[in-house]
Amino acid sequence: MISSLRGRVSVASGGSLVVEVGGVGYLVNATPALVLASREGQEVFVHTSLIVREDSLTLFGFATRDELDVFELLIGVTGVGPKSALGVLSAMSPADVARAIDADDDAAFRRVSGIGPKTAKLITVSLAGKLVAPPPASSGAPVAAGGVADDVLAALTGLGWSEKLAGEALSETLESVDPAAATSVPTLLRLTLARLGPAQQPTRAR
């Protein structure tokens, strides 16, 4: 089982990365947010799930352990394949998934491409009680739930930015975004990366 990879990104495009580890390039299917956050030539760390089929071995990679855990719960639901589970995590953060399940809100999953009404309902029924929904964010100041901000910071530092630089960019992003955006890991990560700027080179931790 390959549970994680740390290596140099040789390709980051579409819905996948190629991560070179010890001279071997691993093709990793990933969320758009992770692909956007990964820079060719820079080091990346991803949590991975290896899906074994008769005719293939397929890796799926995630920026955080929470995303991986939710992915593995989703693929255990009848009718949810790895690509559909990845689609859910491309559109929703682990906290969003937990809240939808806690509220028995299958409509949240029906909005994901590839998830039909029956499968959406199966997700909420099958995963009931298996995820803990975080408390709702305050409707006032645009402050992310602690777990969301922590996940974004971990993703940025794992991708090579120093904790200081990543933390400053994240704080500035939180001050300027709508409260709803501050509760989604993919959205907050994308906005923080935009603030860091495409020309900004990550600083490797020493």
C-alpha cells in the first residue's frame, strides 16, 4: 500500500500530478485545488490511496489527511467510485461533507457531477454517524473554522512555502473573503495561492 508520497512535481495539469520519487514518476489523480497548488519542479507531499483493480493500479492524492479519510469513506458507499469520490472532494471540503451528512442534506451531493439522487441519498444514510460535523462558523467576521485554516496552512507548507509566508497570506485572505468561502478548504486554498502570486517561488523548510 502506498499511503503517501514526497517528491518533485514533474507534471501538474488537468486532474493529475506526476510526482517523481527516487527516479520513478507516480501518476496521482488529484483535486483541482491540489493541482493548482503544485508547481512543476518543486517538492510536494500528498496523502494517497491506492485503488487496485484487475487491470490497473490507480493513485489518488490529497493535501490533507482529512480529505483522504473522507475519500476512503465515500468509496465504501455503494455506487460511489474513486472518481466520483474525488469529484465530491473537488467541490466540498471534509467539513462540508460532514455537515451535509449530519443534516441529511443529500442535495449537496446531487450537485456533484456523477452523483445521482439515489447515490446521494445512500451517501447520507451510509455515512451517518461516521463523521463529526464542526460547529457552524460565526455569521459575523469572515473567520475560517480552525480545521479549515489548519488544513490550508498544512497544504501550503507541505507544498514548500514557509509557515510564516503561508500564514501571512492565509491571514490576509481570511480578512478579505466572504464567510462562506472561509469554510471551504479548496476555495480558501485557491484564494490564498492567488494572493501568493504565480511568480512567487516557495521557500523550502530547512
